[in-house]
Amino acid sequence: MNYFIFLVTVPNIEEGQKISKILVEHKLAACVNIIQNVFSIYRWKGKIEEANEHLLLIKTTENKADLIIQKISEIHSYAVPECIGIKLEKGSEKYLKWIKEAVEK
């Protein structure tokens, strides 16, 4: 079993909470942490932009990874939402088991 953390930025805490609840309720994620007040600098439509955002850390299994990407693209307010999955190399056996049970049952 492979496990992933997805990184997703959101423009405000309300959207972060909404997305997090949907992912957990639909058993796409076991847990979502919301890290507040991330300052982002990025290129958009040929210009350098800056924004205060929030970062979602989404814990899930490989079986749910494509569904997370699809759901984020459906419900996120950004035209091109960040949705980057990072495969976990190590983790507490008990915690990884909990992630699996939370999304697979």
C-alpha cells in the first residue's frame, strides 16, 4: 500500500475548511491539516503575483489519489488549483494503518 500527502493552496480559511470536510466526508482523505497564512509568489498570465493563502496537507492512499485530484478540480475556486501529490517513503505503521482504514472502509 502506498500513501500520499497532497499539497493544495486555498485563498481563504473558509474554502480550506469546505474542501477539507468534503474530502474527509467522502473518504478521500483520512485527515487534512490547514496551515494558515502562507505567503505565495507565483507567475500567472505572464505577471509575477503575490498572495496570502492557506495550505492544505491532505493524507490519503494511492487508491484515492486520482479521485482527490478530480474532486479538487471540481470544487476549488481557482482556475488552476495547486494539487501536488507526494508519495510517502516512511511513516509510523500505526498511523499509516489508520489512514488506510479511514479511507478504505
